[in-house]
Amino acid sequence: MTEADFLQGYDPTPFDRPSVTVDLVLMTVVDGRPAALLQQRADHPFRQCWALPGGFVGMAEGLDHAARRVLADKAGMHQTGMDESGAWLEQLATFGDPARDPRMRIITVAYFALIPADRVAGAVAARTDLTLAPLHLAEDGALTALDNSGAPLPLAFDHAEILRHALVRLRGKLDWSPIACALLPPLFTLRDLQRVHEAIVGRPLNKPAFRRRMLDTGWIEGTGEKESGTSYRPAELYRVAAKGDAI
Amino acid sequence: MTEADFLQGYDPTPFDRPSVTVDLVLMTVVDGRPAALLQQRADHPFRQCWALPGGFVGMAEGLDHAARRVLADKAGMHQTGMDESGAWLEQLATFGDPARDPRMRIITVAYFALIPADRVAGAVAARTDLTLAPLHLAEDGALTALDNSGAPLPLAFDHAEILRHALVRLRGKLDWSPIACALLPPLFTLRDLQRVHEAIVGRPLNKPAFRRRMLDTGWIEGTGEKESGTSYRPAELYRVAAKGDAI
DNA sequence: GCAATAGTGTCTTTCAGACACTATATC
DNA sequence: GATATAGTGTCTGAAAGACACTATTGC
């Protein structure tokens, strides 16, 4: 029997199957702190709790595609120019505890997106069910998302755990990938980049050392242009280098 | 309506769903090279090709549990003592291209296990459909699994891609986690550990520097015991320290 | 003593942190 | 010129690579 014959007679129906969703941790930096986009649930379960934007994976749709769709639709972003302009999207991990959703067995593939704060702010301001919640990682590893007053937000499902993974991953990749550039506009100064790094690692960094390190990596390149609108010496504008390594 | 009421009336059936499997990259070091356990397929599709051991995720079973079950069953290992003695198991990534399996939509969560070579060798020798294939990562990033004669093995599905991810992950974690110790017996010498590191990174390492680095991390601790059976000066035996950090 | 490897002392190089200094814009 | 920040020169200390040396076992 050839493989083609085999496939023609194959019955794919006998077993019960879990549902598969994609959840998106859309992170950015607001007021010097890492923050994630959360959506307040209108329905049970976990009504009124805050959840990551997500959606079911279509039967003919790849996982990355589903994540991109959630980024464009549910997260309230406009699809226009989302990918070209350097939104960082990568798979984070998959969460499949049988009890993680009380309705039914749902396995979720968590993704991790980075976008400059100003690109998200508009969508958040236009909708009351969305918020950019600052994240706080305690010494003991517990993660909390905070509201405007600094009080912890109630999180739905296992989303606190997913957020924790995302923040740990973001911190871990800072030193060996140009990931932080995805949180800045296409043109940025080294000061801007340093502030993003400081927000994520949670402590001040040494200026000359940071500058040396960034320029040595080859991740970014100077444009020769300078920023404008400052009342002091304007800094040079940089952009992500064409040969920035992926993954 | 309370959440309990909602759940009682919830109908989880309406949508079509993908199948979800777990695939296991069981890696070890053989003859100074990284190698992975592969199983030759007896059936279509990809008959005669080599595949990662895997299995469907049960409806009431967590992902980690499924991976552990595959490690114990399909990989031909005996369950006895598998976890206590430090087999490393962690989630790698999830692969869900709609066309990755010609039968139907199967999303697979890949796991990554590390076991000392001698623990796998017995199971492999006892079965003709299992092999420990040395892995070769080319300069251009392409991964090939080799047979005894050094010829590339034909790999099923997207398993070459999964193997590539596993080897890249293993290399990346070497420097900041005690992961390599999982490829050695409970007691080992610093020379053994260095050889494992050299096998994975693919180049010789400096002895004093390696020794300093390993002892400074606190990942391992000396036992005071020495190896026996050598015809030269016996080396001290080390073990993984009790406070070795996880993740 | 010989062979073989374990384990260490130390020099050099490299790189991060720290600090002070110079440079350049607006006002 | 005052001010504020950009950007750099240089010292110091920590850690890696390299090499040679001493130590300890079996034969």
C-alpha cells in the first residue's frame, strides 16, 4: 500500500480531542515599568477578572497565524503595518493543565508580543475593557498585574503563570537578542533603549558600558540623524540593523 | 447567574478540534557527540522514516504527564527510578503547521529529556526499531541525524525542525543551568562534565577555566570520594548540589 | 622511576562598572 | 554664558583563556 492509498482510507475521527487556543501576552513599557495588555471578561467563567487576549486556533490555521490574528483583532490593534514595523512575536510556551479552564479541556499556546507603548495606548484608551497593567515580579517569583492605584488585579485562568513566564523570558533574552528594540519606534536614541532595558531588569544601568555593549553587538546602527525638539543637545537616532539576527 | 450555574449549562461540543500529541526529544551524549532517540516508523505515513517517540495527550492528562508517560513507555525505558535520579524534562515548543501531518490536523507539544547514555543504551540495544542517532548541526542551521555509517537518516514529519530546536536550546542553556549534569550518572568527575560540555558545544574547553566556572556556580558539590579503577591518579567525584536551581 | 591524568598558580586579555571629563544643543 | 544632556577617555576589578607547573595514583 502506498502512502497515498493509506491516506485516502484514513479515518481521523475516532478520538476525543481537546480545544486549542492561542493566548497573547502583549508587553510594552509604560512609565518605566513593564506592562501587559489585559482584557476584562464580560462572561463566565472568571467574569470581571482580567485575562490575556486570545482565541481559538482555526482548523486550517498555523499557530503563528492564529497569534497574529489575535494581535490584530482582539487586542484592538489595526492590522495595517503591524508586521513591517517590527512587532516582535514569538511563541512562549504551552499550558495544558486539565483543570485550567472549568468549561472543558483547553490547551493554550501562549505567545509573546512586543510593541512600542504609543502603538497600544490608542486602542486601550478607546475601550473600557482593555488596560495596560504594570507587572510586578515579587522576590518569591509571584507575579501580579496592577491597576492604576497599584492594587493587584484579579487574573483569570492560569494567566498569572503565563504572564510570569513572559516576563522571565523577556528579561532572559535582553542580553543576547535585540528584543528591546521592538519596544521602541523605528528611530530611537541610545538613552531610550537604555531606559527600556532599565525598566525590564528593574535597576539602573551604567551608561558607558551599556553604550559599548549595544554598539558592539551590531544589532543597531546609527542613522546620522539627530532627534529634534529637545532643549538640550540632541542625541543621535539609531535604528535596528538590517542584519539583526532572528530567534 | 453564578459561575456554577453557567458551567452546568455549558455545551463544549460545537467546534471542530485538532488532535494534540506530545513528541519527545530524548537527548544524550554518545562518543562525544549529542544524540537523540529515534524510532523507525512501521506504518504510513512516513513509513521507514525515523521519528521522535510520541503519543496523544489524554483528555484528562496534563502535558507534562503525557511527556513523562511517553518517556516511560514508548521510549522503552523502565519507569522505575526515572524521575528520582535526575532525568531532566522540560517543554521545548509547540509545532502546529496545518500540513505537518498528512492524515489530519495534529498539533504537537515537543518535550526535551536528558538522560545519561548508559541508561538509554540497554533499551536501544533490545529493540531494532530504536536508535540513538548522533546529531549534526550544519553552519547554515540545517540539522541532520546520522546513522552508524555517518549517512543522514530520513526523518518523518517536521521532526528535523524539532530536533534543531532541541539542540539549540540545549546549547543555549549550558552556560546558565546545571542541565549538563542530567547527562551524567549521580556521581561524576569534573572531567566527565567537561567532556559533556565539549560534546554539546562542539569544541574543546579550557580546563582551569571550566573548573573554576563550575565550582563557582554552586551547581555541584564535591563528595570527598574518588573514582576507582583508573590506572592513574583518581579524580574526585562530584554530585549535583541540593540547592541546584530549577527552570 | 615512568606514565598518565588530576588539580592549581599565575600571567594576560577582555570586558563591565564607575567616574570624570569634553561636546553640543537651547535659551 | 548657563543649563542640560550627549557622548567619551580611562581607571579598576572580575572573569576567561593559555600555559606551565605540582600532585597522586597504578605499574
